[in-house]
Amino acid sequence: MDAVLYADGRVREAVPGSHGEGILHLPGRVDPAAPDAALRALFDGGARTVLFRGGRSQADPFLRAGMIDHITVVLPVEVGGLATGELLPTGYSIDALTRDSDAVVIHAARRPAPTEEDS
């Protein structure tokens, strides 16, 4: 993981100082409402993998643009009872589901779009 993009547009190195001097040149902030420009700025700054920290509504511009390959949803145990359809956008499927003492963690990946051969 190279960078973390927060829902408010802040950008931080994922593990501070882990990339070495001069490797990453990340902007301090990007506009998350403009996903193409935001990811271009991160890419130009050296980031190749980016963690987006935010809720579904903040991630929607990136989801609509097809820019999110993997999703991790962390639910406090007391939330429980939600159907996965409420948690994952269309086109994603669960790869793994784990539970620890205080949360359920869902890992999902984008499914390839169906082709005519799949029909």
C-alpha cells in the first residue's frame, strides 16, 4: 500500500517513511469528487496502490468510474443482521469473511463484466 486517500480529500503515505527518501511525492489533498484527477495526482506522485478510507457515498464517484478493484468492509459486531447486498455495490463478490472479537471483516473483489460467451 502506497497511499491512503481519506473521504475529505486528505492524502497520507500508507506507512510513513516506508518508501524511502524521494520515492513518493504525494499531494496533501485531492478532490475526491473528481476521481480521475485525484488518482492521476496520486499516480504522478508515485502511488500505485491506494487505500480509500470513507463510506459508500464518498466512494461512489470511484465506484461509478470502475476505479475500485477490492473492497474491505469492517462492521462492528453489534451492527450485524445486514444483507451483503446492502454492503457491497453491484459487480462485487465476497472473497473472504472473517470475524474477530469486535468486528466482522468482509473482503470483496470486482467481478469481471459478463461477456457474450457467458450467456
